[in-house]
Amino acid sequence: MKESNGTLLADAARRGADYLEGLRRKAVYPRDADVERLRAALDGDLPADSTPDAEVLRFLDEYGSPATVASAGGRYFGFVTGGALPATVAAHVLATAWDQNAFSFTSSPAAALFDETAIRWLRELFGLPAESSGSFVVGASAANFAGLAAARHAVLARAGWNVEEQGLRGAPEVTMMVGAEVHATINKLAPLLGIGRAHLVRVPVDGQGRMRADRLPGIRGPTILVIQAGNVNSGAFDPARELVAQAHAGGAWVHVDGAFGLWAAASERRAHLMDGFAGADSWATDAHKWLNVPYDCGISFVRDEDALRAAMSISADYLLLGKHRDAIDITIDGSRRARSFDVWAALRSLGRRGLAELVDRNCDQAAWLAQELSAAGIEVLNEVALNQVVVAFGSDEQTLRVILELQEARACWCGGTRWHGRQAMRISVSSWATTQDDMTITRNAILAAAGTRRT
Ligand SMILES: *Cc1c(COP(=O)(O)O)cnc(C)c1O
């Protein structure tokens, strides 16, 4: 016999709440001993007999919790990582109980309706064209894929070629242009779309990693231009207005990778960075980054829904689709969870002002830290216009040592990168949970790690 859901869920909620409350005191990165303890505890064969559910949950908490990375807390600055707003964690728990399959209106009318509203709100927030289609996907990688697949369809259709029917054998060549500092996901996705990495046309960038509009090659034939709202290191935005105008004049499709940068549109003080991006044809972003919803949650927008449908739609007799707008026709997924429950909860909980405040607060925190580090003689390599800070501590070896020292201390977590030929440390401030207190602790930890290397 299994326990009642009520007891178990209450236990899970209590354990989750205790975990989050204890996060401030937890090592930001798990200690090796805690990871090894988990590894040892998990080492065993699938048990022949059942285990009481309460015991299963206890195991997860006892061995799993200490081995987690405290990215839900306020001092995790690796990659671009949001936390999860309280309303979204709660919504996620409820939605898990609902266990809706969000692939179509028929499979879950509730999911389809939350999808619709969340997408409408986001489209308005980002200032994207009213006709553009939006859908929830696993992350910005999948959102980039959706936009690029729609793009491939459209540019080939204009050349009289149906790529979904004919494939690429004998097809007109598709040119994909990207910035020299394009995100790694595009390098991964291009070959999946039949465009080898060696054939990507890499457009030179400026000192902040922005694509140079004056260096955009002439456009001939079916062409996709990928631009960035938010360079993954510097946070810099490509000059979209000029790039979109040039690309469109040549008949190209413009796709925007705005995994975290698109959220700048939420802030009046940062919205200027988004100038011209709404003129593009498709956009990819992440909600699990700056909107601070639980993993996994990306969003894809495509202006021409017909192009997206041509690339993604499905037909099978048992699906009986068509009467409604079904997610399965505009994403690569079939069965999937309803990510819009969390996204709607985040937007409803914050409101426009709350979201603007979150974006501005993180940007101000990044600027504060950059200034503090710079005042202490540490080299800040980027213009801190958004939430990203890139710093170096002398030579590559010294910088690497400081990063390892800082990570070892576990008061905060920052990752490394190579930028413009140098080893650097990246600090990405993207969490609702980060307080000024967290920033002060982080500054002190960085200065201590930088100081240690000198002695
Ligand atoms: C994070 C990121 C991606 C990939 O997003 P996932 O959610 O990890 O799939 C793509 N582009 C940029 C600029 C990013 O920051």
C-alpha cells in the first residue's frame, strides 16, 4: 500500500521550505564529501521490493539536498542562472499534481489557455509583433532551433524549394551568418539543420562582442542572419536596427538569440538596448534565466507562424487536431509538461513593475560589483550595461587560480571563460534572491581569493 498523497506532499513541501530557508547558510557549491556520500548511497541495484514513499522522500532529502548546487540562493553567479520565485515553486508543485500533458488543446484545455495568456503577456512585454506565434520549449537551445527551422523553411520556400518534403539534397544553398561571438548553441544547431559549422559566415564583432553592421557581407540567395540580444560574456546587444534593415533589404530572415537579453525590455532604463530587435523574424529566450521560474523553460517566438507550422506540424489520425492551436504543431515536442503554469505565476506575481524592478536590481548589483572590484584594482573587461561582469586578475594563470580559489571557498560561485584571447571570470547576476548582503559577501570573497594568490 502506498501512503496518501496528502501526507507525502505536505512532507515534500515542508522539506522544500526547510531547504530554501537553510540556503543562506549552505555551501554554495556542494562539498566533495557530500557528493561522495550521495554517490555511495546511490550505489546499488534496483531493489526487488518496494520502499515506503515516505522513506523514498527522506532519502532524497537526506542525501540529495546537501549535494545540490545552491543556485536557488542569492550567491550563485555561474552561467546565466536564475532562481525560482516563490510563486513559481508553489505553482510548479500544484502543476505537478495536475500532471497535464500540454501537447494540444484537447489533451489539456487548461494548459492551452495558460499558454495563450502567458505568451500574449510576454509578447507585449518584449514589444514583439502581435501576429507572432509563441510557444514554450525546454530552453533557449530548443527555442533557437524552432526559430532557425522556421527560417530555413521560409528562405528556401522563397527560392521555390520545399525543404520539409525534399530535404537538402539538391536544394539551393542556405547561408547562415552569425557573429564571431555567437553562442555555442548555434554552432551545435546549425549542423542539425544541415548547415555545417565550417560554412557558417562569421561576421566580425567590436570590442564588446557586438556584430559590426559595417562588416555584414552582401546577402545573396537564401540567407539566415542570427543576431544576439545579450552576448553570453559581456551582455552586449548587437546593433539590431541596422542589421535587420540590411538583412531584410537582401531578403534574409533574422533570428534573435535573446536567451537572457530579451528581458531588458521589461525595464524602462534598459529597454533602449532592445532597439530594433522587434523588427526581426524570430526570437528565442529563456524563462528559467531572468524570469526566475523553475527549470526547464524556454520560449520561442516566430513572426510568420505558417513558416513555423511548415517546419514543425504533425499529422496522425489518432491525434485529431486542427480545431485549436496545438503546441505539437509549433514545437519539436510531443507530450510535455505545461510550462506556462509557472510562467503565468511569475508574471502574475511580479506584475510589470515587479519584473522591471527585478531586472534593474540585478543590473545595478552587477554595476556595483564591477565598480567595487575595479576600485580594488581588478580589471573589469566589459562595459557593464546589463547583468554580466567579466573580470581578469592579471595573467591567465593568476585568473584561473583566483577562480579555483573562489570556487573552493564556496561563499559564492562564479565560472570562468575565455574572452578576447584572455582567461577571465564571468559573474552573471540573474536571481530574484540576490540581496545587497549577498553582493557584499561576494565582493569580499572575490577580494579574498584575489588576495590569496598574491601571498
Ligand atoms: C543560455 C543561453 C542559450 C542556451 O539556453 P539553454 O536554456 O541552456 O538551452 C543560448 N543563447 C544564449 C545567449 C544563452 O545565454
